[in-house]
Amino acid sequence: MNGTVLRQLGRRLIVALPILAIVSALLFAVLRLLPVDPAAMSLPPTATVAEVEAKRAEMGLDRPLPQQYLIWLRNVAAGDFGTSIHFRRAVAGLIAETLPATIELAGLAMLIAAALGIAGGLYLFHVRGTAKEPLADLGSIVLLSIPEFLWGLFFILLFGVAVPLLPFTGRLAAGFQRPVHTGFLLIDTLIDGRLDMFRDALAHMALPALALGIAFSPAIMRVLRSSLIDVYHEEYIGQARLRGLSERRILVRHALKNAILPTLSLMGVQFGFLFGGTLLVEVIYSYPGLGNLMVDAVRNADLPIIQAVGLTYCVVVLLINTMVDTLYLVLDPRLRPR
Amino acid sequence: MSALPRWLRSGRVVAGLLIVVLVALAAVLAPLVAPNDPQEQHLVATLLPPAWSPGGDAAFPLGTDSLGRCVLSRLIYGARVAMTVAIFAALGAMLLGAVLAHVAGYCGGAVDWTIGRAVDVWMSFPPVILSLILMVGLGVGLGNVILAIVLVDWTRFCRVLRAEVMVTAGRDYVAAARLVGFSHWRIVTREILPATLPLIITLMSLEMGIAVVVEAILSFVGMSVSANQPAWGQMIADARLSIYDTPWNLVFPILAIFVTVLGFNLLGDGLRRTLDVRLSEGR
């Protein structure tokens, strides 16, 4: 069975490759619409026309667009994303520093979203047909109407300014020397056995992760509720009742096991959105991740970074979707090829 | 026996419509209802609190921002950008997505496959990232914001509608229309479209809310309309810098965005229930 799943994972990864190629070509084409000249920007303003032309040739900007794309693709495949015009550093290094921070934040946020989503879904299902239903339902629409960055700002006002409980800038308090092993701060602090620093890192992630988690939970709630309602129409629920099982046992052992599948597939899609949602939450919390890097790059028209970060977001989303698809296969034996 | 159509009797639809109409009125009548010029800077009166708190000035009911501009007036004028983007971006995304969905669902085969793969490619971009990259390429401006949102969000319509079109196209009455010898154009517009229209309307309403949020995100990072046009996201960005002095300045644009999006979502959810559409959940 494990072999089948691995083979499926491999097959799905191969399908994702052409998508990635098209995505990177699109990215490249869109950014070439830009009316700025990266060569002129990477030189001091006193540079002569001849110097700019030489730089253009050096950067390959004088060649036809498809050729430029192929050169870029070849370099990317070799791990070379070019040099940032603004920071004057290798883009690959900048991404390696910021990507773990964003993955860490998104992962914690997804845990919160899943926990809130499942709890809320069970509650919505529990109150179905009662007097509380319209109110609970309205509540879920209200929650659905608050995007992650509004939650982020609201939490800053509430827990940062009005009742200063939690920090809301950066990843770690100023006094700490950041350990560097994996780039994942929660893991690195544990490797060093620094529980005080672990707590501090967690406190810094709490508000942004909560903002993202709350914003992405209502969709999960609503899907879990409707798939639970679907599952309760199945015959085996009635049979379980006839066998005298308690309602709680029916819900947990029979219904939830099947209703969780569509919920899981939605969570995969949601994680893609959530990963994009980190962008603004990071900016709001000055959290040094991919999002802040991207917004800085956009403000400075730093093309190599924009291209590379855009591609990184896509790679992560494609990987997540592939993994969720495969996980689906592991959990639902009916989908497995025999 | 009420003369009202069924969808107008839903509390959600009425509440949603009320909010949306109110915001739209504020946008249209902005020059009449705004107490001040939204761009005029009163540098002697920066970061004033709302009029009801100590130190407030009755001339600026909701206070002033870091450049001494009237917050209430900017809020009202900001509704113009929000509503313009909501209407035109949702309309554009709907047209592009619905046309492709009907073509894919009706034709099937290679056409369906191609459009399906295009949706896959688009879906591998987080929407916020793609719209930001498009804005980098297109440059700031109201028209470009609308274009960027259309180019990002057509997939939301295409994905959901394609399935609906396929179900409808398989129905007996559509097969009958084919046998009678109607043209493909007539079948799609006269037989299939009436069945998919309720879903299109519902999705439109939800998309308007999404467009308001995306515009706010883009204007927050300075990649939406130009700086001389007040937008809610800009106001948030400005207020964030003086969060300890005037937290109110942050509260008002947040509320404006929330209420507007809630209006569109209530409208969409109410329409979904009354028009009885099988709408797949999700954002």
C-alpha cells in the first residue's frame, strides 16, 4: 500500500512540473511589461549611456524575450535567482532566510484554522434545527466577512495597544541572539534548549497566526457542517442508531470519519489562500518573512526578487496541493487504484 | 400573498442590499455629504481625535490623519474607489469566467481540458500574490486595479460554473433542444444560461466583497490607485504609523471595509438560499 501511495505522490509531482513551467513563463512575461530598466536601476544615477548599455548586455536584457526566459530558467534550476538590485545580495540567500519564517507562521496559523474550523463546524452541526441556528449561521457569515489583515489590525489594537499582552513586531525580542540551525525559529530555540526564547518566539507569532487562523476558519466550519449533514443521510448512521450506539459515538467514530474528507480537501485549498494571506499579515506585524521581502521588492521595483518570491509562493502552493491530494488517497481507500 | 419577489423577502438580502445601497450612495453623493475636501491638508490640526473626545474639533467629526486631512471625508470618498472596483472588477471577472465556463462545460473535450488546465495554473498562484505581481507589471491606477482583479478572480467563476454548466448540458431538455436543431449559441444562451444565472448572480455578489478586500490590500501596500485618490487601504497604512496617538483612525477604515464586505456577503448568502443554488463552499 505504501508503494502505491508513493507512486501516486510521484505521479502528481510530475504533473505539477509543467504547471510550474507555465507559471514561471507567465510570471516572467508579466514582469517584462514593467516600464523600468533593471540595468539602469542597478547602476548609480551618474552612469553614462554606454555603461547602462554594457550592463544591459551583461544582464542579458538585450536578447529576445524567450531567450532571456530560458537563461533565467536555467539559472533558477541551478539555484541561482540572480542578485537583488536593491539589497545587492544573492536572491537565493534572501529567500532561504525568509521562507522558513513564513512556513512556520502559515503552519501555526493552519493548525489554529483547523482547530477552530472543526470546533465551529461541530457546533454549527450541533445547533442545526434549534433556535440557535439562525444566529450561529449569521455569526459564521460575519466571520467570513473579516479578512485576515483586518483581524491582524484589530488584534494589534486590542492586545498590543489597549491591553498590551503580546508583542506585535518582528520575530523575537531585541535582547535575544537568534540561533541559526534550520531557520525555523521554534525548532532552533528548542535545539538549543532555550525555552525562554522559544516562549518569546511563540508570543511573537501568536497574534499574526491567530489573525490568519481565525480568518480562514469559517470556510472550514461551513464545509464540515454541510458534509456532516450529508453523512447523516446515509444508511449506516441509522443502522448505528439501531445497534444502540450513543449519539456521541456515532458522531465521532462514524460520521466525522467520513465528513472530514471533503473538509480536508477544502483545507488544502484554504492553505494555498492562507499562504498568500501571510503577505499582508507579515507587513502589518513587521514579521521578517517572504511577504515583507516581496512588498519591499515591489516598492523598490526589484525585479529579481519579485520573480523569485512569486515563484517560491507557487512552488509551496503546488507542493501543498500535491501533498493534500495524496493524503486524501491515503485516507480514502475508495479512491485507491486496485 | 405578497407582491414582492421571493428573494426580496429574505432578511439577509434586504439587510445586505441596505448596506450596499448606503455605501453606494455615500460614494455617489460624496461631494455633497463630505464635510471637507478629502485631500486638503490642515497641517496645524494633524492627528485630531474624533469630535466627541477631548481635544476634538467639530469641523472634523472623525478627526484628522497625519497630514491633517479629514478622516470622515476620506472615508466617504474612499467608498468611491471601493464601489467602483467592486462593481467593475466583479463584472469583468464574471464575464470572463462565465464565458469560459460555458464554453468549457458545453464543448467538453480538448476545449474543456485546456480551460481546466488554465484554471489549475492560475490556482497555483495565491490570489494576493498574483494581483500584486500584476500591479507591478501594469502600474498603479484605478483601471489597472480592476484589470488585475479580473485577471486573478475569473477562476472563481469558471471553476464553480463549469460543473453547473456540465450538469445542465446533460439534462433532457437541452438534448431535446439539440434534436430540434437549435444552434449552439441559442442552446447556450436560451437553454443553459437561465439555469446557471442564479449561481452567476450569487457569485457576483460574493466577488464584489472579495474585490473590496483586494483593493484595500493593494492600496495598503501602495499598489492600487494613485496617492491623490483616497482609498481605505491607504488610510489604514497611514493610521498604522500613529497607532498609539490616534487608534480611532485605524478603527474607522477597518469598520468601513468590514461593513461593506458584510453587506455583499449577506446579499450573496441570502440570494444563494432563496435562489436555491448548489454553491460549493469556500472563499
